[in-house]
Amino acid sequence: MRISARNQIAGKIIAIQPGATTSHISLELPGGTVMMASITNEAVADLGLKVGQIATALVKASDVMIGVD
């Protein structure tokens, strides 16, 4: 599959925390940094995601926001 997202980062799924409608997927990147994605439970099932599986994070965003108190 070809997609337009240029920011593609491969890593290993180290945790899947399901919620009522969405799951938090923790992806460990090379070097040990952990990236988290929030996706629907349906998407987790459709993709067959499992802890230990290699997956790719695709980042397509026009803004990244950070806030502090």
C-alpha cells in the first residue's frame, strides 16, 4: 500500500490498553523511545494487533501542540 504520510516510524508494540471505545497502543521505537497512539477498538481487532508485533506509526498532522500550567 502506498500512502501520502511521509513520517513513518517502525517499532514494536509493547502494550495495548483497551478502553470503552478506544485503545491506547504503545509502540517502542529504535533507541527505546515509546510513542502512543489512540485508535478504535474495532481498528485494533481489524488489524489483528498483538503485543510483540512490529508495526508502523504513520504521522500526518499540520500542528503539534504542547501546553503547560
